[in-house]
Amino acid sequence: SSLFQTSGDKEKKTKKKSAKAEESDDSESEKEEKSKKKKGKGKKKKERAPSPEIEFDNLEKFVMEPAPQGTTVKCRVTRDQRGMDKSMYPLYFLHLDNEKKTFLLAGRKRKKSATSNYLISIDATDLSRGGDNFIGKLSNLMGTKFTVFDNALNPEKALPDMSNARQELAAIIYETNVLGMKGPRRMSVIIPGMDRDNERVPLRPRNSQDYDGLLIRHQNRRMENLIELHNKTPVWNEETASHVLNFNGRVTQASIKNFQIVHSKDDYIVMQFGRIADDIFTLDYKYPMCAVQAFAIALSSFDGKIACE
């Protein structure tokens, strides 16, 4: 976790810790589960314990908080493009990939917006900007760059002390690759860093022209309190004549849309997204990412400027 803290010099410890974490892909809670199982049932020793069940009381709080440390939050994105309207403006839903298929978020592209704008809601039936369930939005202001905001106020309408102004939760930058749209895409994801209490450092730019937003900071390499992530470069596979990534069985269909977002220090996978059917995708994320950030990054990859089915 110190990998993502933006203050303090814990670099040396970090590497050892993350190396250990890489070797054993069971989280602490999974290890506990295993030891419990061993005591109770002799026969099932070799069976791998399932991922710890993700439960929460408050949906709004859960989708904004970073994933619990040591846990991969496994989700599914479904796309609904039925009907005339939806072929242009599909609905997207995020559920936990568990037996209950717990609903987390819904998203759709706004229709009368000059720029690509996606609304994100905690209610599958209420995707309006003014509704109580609006929790964030993904905005594409220029080219292939996107910003993710929470649901607070535009800085121009906020209080002078900015306490109720919106926060920037992530920026996504797609680089057009040398091969045009044919080869794998390169993405950078910039998210606010974490403080010592493992909470997100708030970033509230004063206005859209302010030089304090994630995209401008990244462009000027002012990266204090920020975390820079990249997509893992797929490896060319001669047999299948395609670029491949190892999703450990979580993704079953080859697609240009499949990607893994990693921290450059040790290839720690913070998020992965990939197709398992025409309109079904898996989306897994880990600390320090939250569901709204991960879902918005996935939505950006569907956008017309980026998408290549």
C-alpha cells in the first residue's frame, strides 16, 4: 500500500512487500479462510478458498472507497444496446461477479452534450444528471483524453472555499499508436494519491481552465500527490497471430478492448478489463482504485473516438 502513498519515503520496504504479495496470490483473509477449512473438513484440503465475499451496507460509500487492501474486487460490466436509441446510447451496468450479482453502478452517454459525457449512477433506473443517484461523470474534453469527476458542484458554482466543489477522480489518456487503430492501444491513467490513512488525497481544481487538473498536471509533469498507471503491453503470440495478456482465466475472448492497468514499479495489476461475451466484460480492480474510477475507465474504452469493435 505504501507504493501509492504520496508522502513519506517508504520506497525500500515497498519492493519486498509487493514481491511477497506477488508470490502468494492469496490475501490474508483467504489464508484465514483456508486454515479454518482445514480444521473443519479433512477431505477438502486442496480446494482453493473462494475470494472473500464483498459485502457493504452503503452502496454510495462502497463505490467511492478504494478496494480493501489485499482483495481483488471482481465485477462484471454488461452492455445493453437493444432498441433504436440504445444502439447509439447503450446502457452499461456494473455488478459484483458473485452469486447474488450485486448491482454497483450504471452508466450511459449523455445525448445532448457537445462533448462525450457519461453519467454514472448508483440506481440502474435513474440515470439523470439532476437525480439523487448521480454519483460521477466521465468527460471527454479534448481528443482522446478523459477526466472522471465525482458528483459535487462545478467549481464555478461552488463556495469560495471550494469545500463543495467537485473532485477529479481520474484522468485517462489514450495514445494513438503507430499502427493506427489496428495494434494494441497505449493508455495512461492518473489518479490522486493516498494519504497515510489510505484515503484519497482530494483534488479540486478551481475551474476548468485552472492549471491544477489531473491532465494539466500530468502534461507538465507536476506529479506530486498523484499516481501514474499504464496499460501492460500485450505480448505478440505467433500461434494465434494476436497480442495477448494473461488474465488468469477471467477473460475468455480476444478483443482489442482487453487491457490491464499496472503500476510501473512492479507490474502490480490495479485493474483489468476484458471481454467474455459480445456484451459482457469482466472488470476487476484493487487498492487504491474504487469502483467509480474503474467503471469510468472501462466506459472511456467504449467511447466512439477510442472504440474499435
